[in-house]
Amino acid sequence: MVLPSELLGKCLNRKVSLLLKDNTLLEGTLTGFDDYMNMVLEDTEERKGETVRKLGTVVLRGNNVVSISVL
Amino acid sequence: MVLPSELLGKCLNRKVSLLLKDNTLLEGTLTGFDDYMNMVLEDTEERKGETVRKLGTVVLRGNNVVSISVL
Amino acid sequence: MVLPSELLGKCLNRKVSLLLKDNTLLEGTLTGFDDYMNMVLEDTEERKGETVRKLGTVVLRGNNVVSISVL
Amino acid sequence: MVLPSELLGKCLNRKVSLLLKDNTLLEGTLTGFDDYMNMVLEDTEERKGETVRKLGTVVLRGNNVVSISVL
Amino acid sequence: MVLPSELLGKCLNRKVSLLLKDNTLLEGTLTGFDDYMNMVLEDTEERKGETVRKLGTVVLRGNNVVSISVL
Amino acid sequence: MVLPSELLGKCLNRKVSLLLKDNTLLEGTLTGFDDYMNMVLEDTEERKGETVRKLGTVVLRGNNVVSISVL
Amino acid sequence: MVLPSELLGKCLNRKVSLLLKDNTLLEGTLTGFDDYMNMVLEDTEERKGETVRKLGTVVLRGNNVVSISVL
């Protein structure tokens, strides 16, 4: 049994892909998270269809997150 | 009487199909979950209509999950 | 006075019809539920318009459920 | 001052009309409710535009309910 | 400083107009409310565009309410 | 560091502009609020596109509020 | 490990870009926030597509916020 928060702990300082509720994909290095699945990403790139935007350091509210996959 | 969390416990290390609120289907091996029905899937494949994407290890936020069926 | 949870208790091992927020109908045998109205259905069939899909054993998150009717 | 739950208590065993978030109207006899405004209706009829469906005994999740009016 | 619940207390037995999330307007006499802003209206009239419906006594779930104005 | 509730406290008896989730703008004098950001406005005017409606005293449920700006 | 709230603390008195659920972008100086990610921005500019509006001091409800990036 792997708790979701344990797996997030193992993803620290690794590249992850975050899917948001509005279908935006964020790719970046996970440097932090809390109990609400609020997250901190570094060197973040946002992908919406074909468009890529560099966002740098981003704090994400957990309730907009659908899933996190390890890259 | 089977508590929903008990049934999830029995699904550990088995293949499940997850339906998300936006109609995405995720298939993978359930390796963990918590009280909010946040879940960990391994070897995950995402199906959206005809499109299949390999996602590997994924953490899912429970509040996007509609249902879990045992494959 | 019948508490909603008492009525659910009386539905255990009986066929019920579940209406979800996205208008999907699920029919199956209710084998469990918890305080959040998360539910376990066995021998589940999903009806979306004309389409019927067999889903087997399903865990449903309560917050997608609109209503449960006894068949 | 009439607490909403007190008024619901007075509606027990009376016919009520329930408006749901998706504009469905349910008419039936209120036989129970709880603190979350989950409700039990007997001899329920669902009205969606012109269509009427007989549903019998129904448990409703409170968070889909907009309003309850006494018939 | 007027707490929102204090103002609601002063509205008891007065005519109010309630705006719901789906843009429905309800006018009626406020006879009760609770901590979740669930409300009881008497002699309620529902206005949706041009259409007016008499609803009598109505219990409203707070989470569908946008605003209450004093008439 | 200014807590959001402190800033609201400083806005008491001043004109504010409230943006709601459905894009309605409300302008009025803030006379109260609580921990859920439910608010009381006096001399309220509602702006929806070109249309302006005078609403007088209004109680607003916090969960429909997007932002409050000081006028 | 950087907690999301710690990162917000480091953003105090710096320019940030806030993305809201309806795709509005707000740029301003972050002067405060609380546990719900309600935030206070000064010298705020709202960008919706091509349109820019000056909003001055703004309180934002956390549950409309998608992400905060450091400018």
C-alpha cells in the first residue's frame, strides 16, 4: 500500500506532469506540496493545446489538480 | 455490508478502471489510496474517446473520481 | 421518520438504480455504502441514453450521486 | 423564527415538490431527511419538461437539492 | 459592523428577494434561516425571465443562494 | 503582511466593488462580513454588462464572490 | 521540501501573477494571504484577453485561484 502523499514525497525534486481541471498541462520540478495537494513547481511550463508558456516558480491550489504523473 | 474503503483495499495490486468527471477513463494497477479517495495507479493508460496515452505512475485527486470498477 | 442512511441500509443486497450528476444511470445490487454516500454496487450495468455497459463491481464516490431508487 | 430543519420536520408524511440543480422536479411524500438535507421520498414522480417517470422510493443527496416546496 | 447573520435576523417577517445560482429570483417573506444560510420563505413567487410561479412555503438550500436583498 | 480579513475590516463603511462568479459586478458600501466572506452591502448597484439595477441592502454568500476591490 | 504557504510567504511584497478559474489573469504586489489562500494584491491589473483594467487593492477568495506565479 502506497499512500498518495507518500508517492508525492518520492516525487520531490523530480519532473512531474500536472493535469488541471481545465485540461491545462503543467510540467515542472515538484519542490513541495501540503495536505490539500497544493503544490510548488519550479521551472514550470504550461501546455494548452499547442501553446507553451514558461511560468517559472508556481504555487498550485490542490482543488484544481486532477492528476500528477511522474515523468 | 462492504464498506467502499474495504472494497478498495481488496482491489490493491489489481487492475482497475477509473472514470473521471470529465469522462476520461484511466486503467492501471491500484497500488494505494487514502480517506479522500485520492489514489495511486501504476502502468496507467488514459483513454479519451479513441486516444490512448501511457501515463505510468499517477496520483489522482479523489474529488475528480466518479467510479472505480474492478477489471 | 426514516433517516436516508436507514433506508440505504434496508436496500442492502437489493437491486437499486443510481442516478449520477452527468445523467448516467447505474443499476446493480447495493452491497455497501458509507457516511459520504460512497457506494458499492455488484453486477452493475451503466445506461447512458441507449448504450448499456456491464461494469461488474463498482465503487462510487458519493458526491457524484444524485439519487438512489429501489427497483 | 422557523429553522429550515423544523419546517422539514412539519413536512413529514406530506406531499412535497423538490427542485434539483439540473431543473428536475420530484414530487412525492417526504418520509425522512438528515442534517445534510439528504431526503427520502415515497411514491416519487420525476418531471423533466413534459416527461413523467414513476420512481417509487428515492433517497436524494442534499447537495443536489435547490428547494423544497410544500404541496 | 453588521454580521450577515444579524442582517438576516432583521429581515425576518419582511419581504426579501433571493437570487439563486441559476438566475432564478424568489420573492417571499423570510421566516427562518440557519447557519448554512438555508432559508424558509412564505408566500414565495419564483421569477424566471417573464414566467412567475406561486410556490407558497419553500425551504432553500443555502449553497444555491447568491444574494438576499431587502424589498 | 496584511490578512485578507484585516483588509476587509479596513474597507468597512467604504465603497467597494464586488465581482461575483457569474461576472456580475456589485458596487456598494461594505457594512459587514464574516469568516466565510459572506458580506453585507448598502446602497448596492448591480452591473451586468450595460444593465444597472438598484438593490439597496444586500447579503452576499461568500462562495459566490471572486474578488473585492476598494473604490 | 517547500510548503506552498512558505513559498507564498517569500512572495510577499513581490509582483505575482494570479490565474483565476475563469482564465482571468491578475498581476499585482502580493501583500497578504491566509490559510484558505485568500489573497491581498496591491496595484492590481486584470487581464482578460486583450483588455487590461486597473483594480488597485483587491481581496481574492482562494477558491477562485488556480495558480500563483512569481514574476
